[in-house]
Amino acid sequence: MKGSVYNILKARFLVNEDASRNWKFIVFLIFLAMLMINNIHRYEKKVFRTLELAKEVKEYRSEFVDRRSELMKLKMESTISSKMEQRGIVPSSVPPKKIKVITETKN
């Protein structure tokens, strides 16, 4: 047990006669580690982008609600009549009458 730990610390498995097999495995492990780091980095970029887009959607939604409420206020009859009074146009005091058009038919 003591000798095997000592051999590992001295890295004798890298200089033996069958060290090429060990080196291939080590290179493979390094490649897998680099691949995993790259995948984690891409995943985190996507998560941050998703959070950024969600925040942007919330801002747009609140802006939409604000604009819609402004539009509702502008469409109110009292708002329109007050703006027209500034221009000298007042609402009619006489209600509108319905006009009926009767066409004559030939017999």
C-alpha cells in the first residue's frame, strides 16, 4: 500500500513501458473536462440571456399597461369635450335625430 502511493506521487505510471496507454487516457480526460467546461459556459450564457429577456418582457408589459390606461383616459368623453372646448367647439345641447330615407318603388 505504501509503495503504490509512493509510485503514484512519483508519477511512475507516466514513465513505465505501458505509459502510452495512460497518456492516451489522461489526454482523453483532459478533452472531456474541456468539453464539460465549454458546455457549462454556454449553458450559463443562455440562462443569463433568458433572465435578461424575461426582465425585458416585464418592462414591455408594464409599458403596454401604462399606454393602454393613457389611451382609455384620452378616449373618455369628458377628456375629448374639454380638449374641444379649448378650440371653441362645444357639445350640442340638442340630441341628434335619426333620418329615415324612404325610397319610392315603381308599380
